[in-house]
Amino acid sequence: METTNTPGAEPASTETIGTETTGTGATSTNPTPAAGALRAALADGVERWKPQVEALARNIHGYKEISFEEVQSAEAISALLEDGGFTVERGTSGLPTAFTASAGSGDLTVALCVEFDALAGIGHACGHNLIAGASVAAALALQPYVDELGITLKAIGTPAEEHGGGKALMLERGAFDGVGLALMVHPVQDGLTYNPAGTSAQAVGRYKATFTGKAAHAAAAPHQGVNAADAAVLSQVAIGLLRQQIPSDHRIACFVAEAGHVTNIIPEKAVVEFECRAFTLPEFRALLERVRRCFEGAAIATGTTLEYEDTEPLYEPLLQDDDLAAHWTSAMDAFGKDTSRSSGLSGGSTDMGNISQVIPSLHPWLSIPGADVPIHSHAFAALADTPPAYGVMFEAGTALAWTVAAAASTPTQRERFTQAAYRRRTSPQEAVTQEGAS
């Protein structure tokens, strides 16, 4: 029997939905009749909310609000979730544009992460309007079934993914306390994988290097100055030469943010902003040390002093949970997607990595068909506001809802996720105790 997600409708039976992990670690994803009924009901729920969610995603695309300034986007999402029966806390973790929308009171807490920040000068070229739409669609579809599934469902608004590390800050401040699994999806250009198993994203750290020299007249007494701009140039030359000596999947990017203001004064201050990326934290730390030596050498060569500043929280490598990946792949198979290969972005990073290091997580990529254009481009920003993009968004929302329902209804997985509920270390002694017990 199929049921629809309408007010007052009886939720579908969920007694046997889900997949079981075999002794070899493989999963069986053959849906039972009850599983099929709930899948249909959740798909109907996404369908019911399509007009409102598409309007939301289109509006977010038009707002183009950058990190920590997503005022209209956050309020629009919060209001729609309230319309869908959620209780919404605004300003979560002391961040004005963060929020937590909650429904249910089950012992398994599920977090759907909602991103909505844009890129400065280029808009939604990373498709965060679609991320928001997919997570909101999944949340609205799941809301009538939270009691049947025995879950506490949270749609957590996580600002400042592009720059600022909103999830890292919220994790540190308690927004993810008690969460047993966390999910979201990210759109990409046509041709990338539908299978998240084994895919990852890089750690990234962003920093500011400030050289301080001594001002002098550039024509009358240049020899009495210490040129900080020269140090900035030398550091970039050294980094350029270093690139030959690092693994091909490591990344270094930098730009000069400040290096003088007029031509007749020897610059006494220069600022270089830079980032390093690698797929593991040990590799990242080793790369960062080599890059810092480039700056230190430039300071020695020019006689300037050097100071470092962290500009954002560290984004940690992304880990995909195998069971959640199997449920997602099952959903993609149902949509007729090719899940035969597994490969992700070669150089991207996300603060979802921080969540995935401590909470079982899923962060798949979903291709927008018809245009092989890279993210963070004007072309992708335009693509993110097209019918194919919104079609993919609703497929993603449905697949997220199915994944949550399957994970919550598979006994062995439910037990694992419930036991994995995140708890912050609140004191040095607690950290020692937890490490000793792990």
C-alpha cells in the first residue's frame, strides 16, 4: 500500500525498511514492501513541497549573500521549515545567520546540513542554493515520519562554508552535540560520480603572512628602507619553485593583499594571503611547514620581520560513511544514475570534513546534466538557476530522505549511529579520559 505525505495521512509502516550489513561489510539494498511504501511516501512529500522549495532556492540564488551575511537566505529557510512543522532556533552558536530546525524526539539524532552562502563577486557558482533546497526538501518530506522512524531530525543552517568555516565553529560551540549521523549533498558539473564510496575532499588551511620593513623615499634614500614588497615577491617565487617538489595532489594558492600604496615610498608592509591543501592531515602539516619556510627565507633575505595569522578555521579531510554511501547509491540506482565508478573532486575542500571526522557523515556529489562547466565559474552560477539544476536538487532531496529512513530503520546501523552520537570534550581531563577509552 502506498501512502501520500499529506496533512493527517497515516505514516507508512517502517518496520522493515533499510539495509543490513553483511559479515563482509557489504550491504543488501533490496527494498522490502514496507521500504517501498515509505520511499513512495517520502517522494510524495518532496513532490508536495516542490513549489515552495524551488522558489526558496531561486530566491537564495538571487540574494547572492556571502559568508556570515546570509540574512535573507537564513530567514527564508527558517520560515519555510517552520511552515513544515519544525521548531526553529535562530542564531545558533552565536552566529546570526545560523539556525537549528528540530522535529521529533527519538534517540537517534539526524542532522541535515543546509548551506546557503555565495561567492563574492560571482554569486552561487558553487550551487549552495541547490544544497539548501535539497536538504530542506528532505527535511520537509521526513518531518511527518520522525516519530515512526524514532528520530530527532535537525536541519542545521551552517553559514560561511566558502570562507569562515561555519560548521567548524558550530561543531566547537555545541550545535552538533548528540548528532549520530550528518548528511548533505553538493552539486557539480556534468560527468562526475554518483557514487560517494571512498571519495574525499582535502584539508585546507588559510593564513595571512605579514612582512614588516622600513619606509624610506624610493628615490632620495632607497638604501635606508627595508622593502616589504620585495619579501612578498620572493616568497611567491619560492613557492612557485616549491610546487615542482610536492605531490601532484597537493595545492598551494596565494595572492598579495597589500604591498605599498604609492611609488615614491619603499613599502614598509606587505601582506600575502595563502592556503595549503592535502588529503591527509599529516601531509597537510608537512606541506604547510615547507610553505612557511618560503616566507621565512624571504624575510631573512630582505631583512624584514614576519608574522603569521590564521584567517579561518582549519577544514579537515572529508570522510564518507560506507553504510550511508550504500543507501545513497541505492537511491541513485533507483533514479537510473550510473554508480559504477567512484571518484570525487581532485582539489576541493569543505568544512563538512570537520563534521565527518567525529560524526558518521555523507557528502555525495550530484552532477547537473547538460553542461560540463567547473564550479566557481560564472557559467556554473548561471547553471545553478536552471530547470536541470532544480530537477537534480529534488532528486537529491528525495535521496537524502531515503538515506535517512533506511539508516534509521536498519537495526545494526541504527545502533551504531546512536552510539556514535557526538559529545564535545569540555575539559582537558575529559579529553584524556575519552582518549584513554577509545
